[in-house]
Amino acid sequence: MKLLLDENLSRRIVPFIQDSYPNSTQVALISLEQVSDKTIGEYAIFHDYVIATKDADFYEMNLVFGQSPKIIWLKMGNQSKSPIIKTLLDNCGAIERTLIRDNKDCIEIL
């Protein structure tokens, strides 16, 4: 599973999660900064990414429009990159089970 980190997550996280989430990236690293969430969502679907974000935008978009990329919603408030990296790595199995095996659209992590 590869992640597309939203703008609200640092691009500096990417190298630290590559072993668990190969080929992951962040929106600024692929020139998608300051584009609409709809554009990011379409890109994620087309390129088979799971979006990791700290806000509700993609979840709400999924409720309104239906088809949406899979979402990891990190409900952690403002955190430095270290706790976010730890959370993504510690929850890798649960994320994969929920989004892939159980085919859910979103997993919320507190």
C-alpha cells in the first residue's frame, strides 16, 4: 500500500515510512500543492494511493460524492513529524486490514 500525504503532513515524513509504505509520496513532491482536494482525490484513485490527512475534507468529499480514494484520517491535532511517523508505522497492520482486507473507505486514528 502506498500513501499520498496531504499538504497538512510534512514531506519530510516520506523517507521514514518507505519500508512500510513503499512508493509513498506527499502532494508537494508531485506538484499537487494548492490544487483542489477533488484533483488530489482523482490523482490518488488513478494512481492507487491511499490518502493520509489530518483534516475531514476527503472524508466529507466521500460522503457527498461517493467514489473517493481510501483515507487514513489522523485525528492527532498539531504534532511534529515524529509522532505522525510512529503512528503510521505502529498502525500499519490495522490500516491494511481495514482499508484492504475489510474494504473500508476510511480509517480514523486518534
